[in-house]
Amino acid sequence: MAVAIYPGSFDPITFGHIDIARRAQKLFDRLVIAVVANPHKNSFFTLDERVHLTRQALLDEGILGIDVTSYDGLLVECARTHGADAIVRGLRANSDFEYEFQMALANRDLAPEFESVFFMTAGKFSFLASSMVKEVASYGGSVASFVPACVERALRDKLTRH
Ligand code: ADP
């Protein structure tokens, strides 16, 4: 049984992330999305909110069978805990490559038993990033074509409370 872990901040999950998850789900028997706590990065949504929104977004999109978990610390430890064989990441334009290459080599050094696997995003999502979604939403723009409705609602609620 081939198990893959798809780590990230998911702050918040977008249609770009979902596209990668769908592609990965086709190739692996089990896919686990792992939301990183990342205390060094100022996230807009709390860890609990990011996990909850990720689960809800997958449900809204009719995607079943993907587990969503969270982790703090080294990704390779989380991958071991879940019995993963591979680490899944998504690639947009070549601006992602350098960072992803560096992370993949570091992870290989730490844990040679895992392969990093990269999926190309659909062209229409190649510009899509969580940071852009947050920026558009903060100026009152519609993000309906970037994120599922539950995420759009959560962005609006949080922004009005700020
Ligand atoms: P991180 O902080 O770990 O980069 P992100 O949530 O920003 O977390 O991204 C997680 C993974 O999803 C990364 O591999 C990133 O390249 C990928 N990703 C994010 N947005 C998209 C998108 N629009 N299309 C394809 N992959 C994406």
C-alpha cells in the first residue's frame, strides 16, 4: 500500500491545493494532508481553523478518503508516524522550484526512505496562492473562484472580526 503525505500551511486551502490533492489521490492508496503548526510563520488562521477548513473544503468538493492531520516540528517525523512512502508537493511557475528543490534535498538527507513527488498544477491555478487570496479578501474582493465557499465565508467572518 503506497501512502503519501501532503504537507503545507494551508492558510487557507485553495482550489490549487485541492487540484494537487486530487492528482495525488489517483496515484496513492492513501493520502494524508498534514497542516503544519509553523510557529515562526504568522498565519492568518489558527492551526485548528486551518485543519477544520481543509476538512470542510474537501467535503464541499466531494472528495472523500483523504485524512487531514496537523504536525509540529520535522515533516519527516510526521511522515514516519503515518507510515508514508512519499512526500507530495505542488509546483506552480518556476518560482516554486528553487524552494521545493532545497526542501526535498534537506528531507532526503534527513530521511532517505521518503521520495518527494511533485505534481504540476492546472494552468488556471498557476498564479493562485493563499497569500493572494487573503490579500484580495482583505480589500473586499470576491475570492469565489479561488477557494471553496466555506473558506470564503471563514475569510469574511475573520476579516470582519479583525
Ligand atoms: P508551505 O508554507 O509549506 O509552502 P502552502 O500551503 O503555501 O504551504 O503550500 C503547500 C504546497 O502546495 C506547496 O507545495 C505549494 O507549492 C503547493 N501549492 C500551493 N498553491 C498551489 C497552487 N495554486 N497550485 C499548485 N500547488 C500549490
